[in-house]
Amino acid sequence: MPSTVIRDMHYDPPSRTLTIWFRPSGKRYDYFEIPAETYAGLKWSRSKGEFFNTHIRDRFPYREVEEQS
């Protein structure tokens, strides 16, 4: 189901890094130490924004990634 908050996301299992591109800003953030189960919950959630705010935001280390032009 499309999200009004999350434009795209990618999960790297070996590093447990979740990359999220947000809309409408287009900003990219990497979230670290994300368990595979948490990513699966986000991926299959009916409301990705709500799941993100409840289970990921302010719970895991992260950094904003500056996009290269």
C-alpha cells in the first residue's frame, strides 16, 4: 500500500540498516540496528507512517544522508 509519508525504503540485512526516503521533502535517512522483524512490520503495515512513528522513530540511531548532485 502506498504511503503518504514514506516515498521509498531499502533494508540491508547484513548491516541491519534501513534507508528511508520521506515525502514530500525527499530527504533520506539511514536507521541503524534495525531488526529484520521491525523492517518486515514496516513493509507490511497498512500505515507506514504510523508504524514508523511508533516502532522506529526515536528508538534507533540514525543519520540524515546528504544526496550527491
